[in-house]
Amino acid sequence: MMKKTKASLVKFWYKIAVPFFKDPLFLSKWVTEWARQNDPGRITVWVNSGYKTIVDRNYQGELFMFLQDMDQGIMPYRSRPDRAYNATLEPSNQELEQIIAEALSSRGYQRRVSEGLEDFIRRATQSLFHYTEAFFELYCERDGSGKITKIEFYHIYPPSMKKVFGQYFQVIPWSAAKHGNVKAGIRRIPKEKILHIEFPKKLGGKRGLKKILRRLGKLSGTVIPDFQMKAMEKNESSGFDLDRYTKTKYIEIAQITRKLGWHQRKFRDNDILEYYSMHRNLMFTDSQATVREHIIDKVNTALNGTVINANTEIKVEGLLTNEDVKSEFELLQKGGLKFVEQIKRTSRS
């Protein structure tokens, strides 16, 4: 009996008591041997769930179409010769270009910075429109002579990042730690190692985009209001006018997304003037160019920051810029501009 009691105490001590004293807050409870390993030199950890987000994972309707349209058209498809663009390093450096191309891309080996930049812009844009900001942890390796041998832009799940008085922290609650099999807690990330891209202020900034996302979320999926559905179930008349409701909804969405020029997938219809269609198309093109240029500027800033300090800059040719769109607006105001001609010139983006 004494031996069994002693054995039980020993088992309790090593399996329960010792682990508890080592981790009394259960921060490492969900860390396992088969969990995803962190990349070498990375401070932040991979998580993608366990947080409250602006956009629900099961979003639908108008919100789904808005997010899909805003990030899918951010870069042209390289298979189209008429939409060709090119990105190079200045000053030119082929070896460094391959290193930067691989760092920017999430698809492995890349030779050209154009390909890596395209992939990065798409990822950053998707993050901007879903979370109003994007975060990347910067990492750089050098050889004994100081030559850059490796660069990484580790993507960080935006809801996990907090900025407090200019300092960056990754907060991993138990809900996120359980899903990602990582250690819970708070990690301080040196601000020089963070590439933080916020939604452009010109387009309404983070606050403006949050309002759009939340309102679209409420409007999405409501083809017929609840009160009308209940009335229909009781075979009662509520005086509801579906056509008027649909048109009012269309106008409200047009108003809240006017800075972004979202067309709601209605390029031309009987409810709007051709001039408005052309103006809205230019607003959409301008917003895409603004987001694209904003991301490229941030990447160049990171490449020349204290962590990487590559003394180089990415130059892009062949993509529509805000200046190009400004010229189109001037042509539109002069009159005589045809919709089809405008679309041909501005569809490169």
C-alpha cells in the first residue's frame, strides 16, 4: 500500500506538479512536437485564428463581392501582353534582385523582382481590405563581408498585432495558441523589424474602411428584410416595395464606397448616366493605383531601413499611376470621351 501511494505521489509530482510550476499560466499547454516550427530568426509566430475580426470568415453577398473585386484587380495578369509591366532594382544588381524576389514571394523560387513584387502586392492588398492593415516581420542575413545572403518578409496575422505608444507587440491569447499549437503570451517586436502598412488615408484610412466593411456586412445577404419575410409567412401585406428597396440599397453602397469607385458589378445600367459610369471607373482605377503605390513605397522604405539596408529601390514601369488617372479625369471633364476608349486605357490595372 505504501509503495502504491509513493508511486502515485511521484507520478503526480513529475506529471502535474513540475509542469505546473514551470508553466503556472499554461502558456505552453498546446505546444506539441508536431506543431508548425517557427522560421529561423523569426520572433513572431504563425497564427490565423482565435481573434475577433472586422470581417467574419463566413462573409457573403455584397461584402464578398467588394473584397473580391478590390484585391483581385490590384495587379494585371502577366499573361496579357497589353498589360505587361516591369519592375527592376536601381541600381541594378542581379544577385540581390533574386534574393529580394524570393523574399517578396510566398511561392518559393523567383528570379525576377517583378514576379515577387506582384505576389507581395496581392497578399498585402488582401490583408489591407480584410483587416485595414498588413504586418510583415523583416529578417536579413549577411556573410562575413557584410554582403546580403538572405531576406525574409514574414507575414503576420494582423489581428494578433498591437501598436502601443509606437511599440509593436504580438498578442497570443489561449484561443489562438490552441488553434496554432504555439505558446500563448505577449511578444515585443522591435519596431525596426516591422513593416506596417496601413490603409491609405487618401481613401479614408483604417477608420473609413472599417465603417465600409461593417456596413456592407450588415447589408449583405438581406435580399428581403426580416419584417417582409414574416409578413409573407403570415400572408399579410406590409406595403414593402422590393424594387425601391433594391435601388435604395444600391445607392447607399455607392455612397459609402464612392472614394473607392466600386461598381457593385454593374458597369452600365439604366439607373445611372454614362458620365457617372466613367467617373466611377476612374475612381476605382485611382484607388487601385493608390493602394499599389502605397505598398511599393512601404517596401522600398523597408529595403532601406536599419534591418535590411540594401541601398536599392524598386522601380516599376507599365502600371497605371495616380498621374495617369488624373489625365483621364481631365479628358472626361473636357467631354467627347467614349466609355469603351477609357476602359481600354485604364484596364491595365
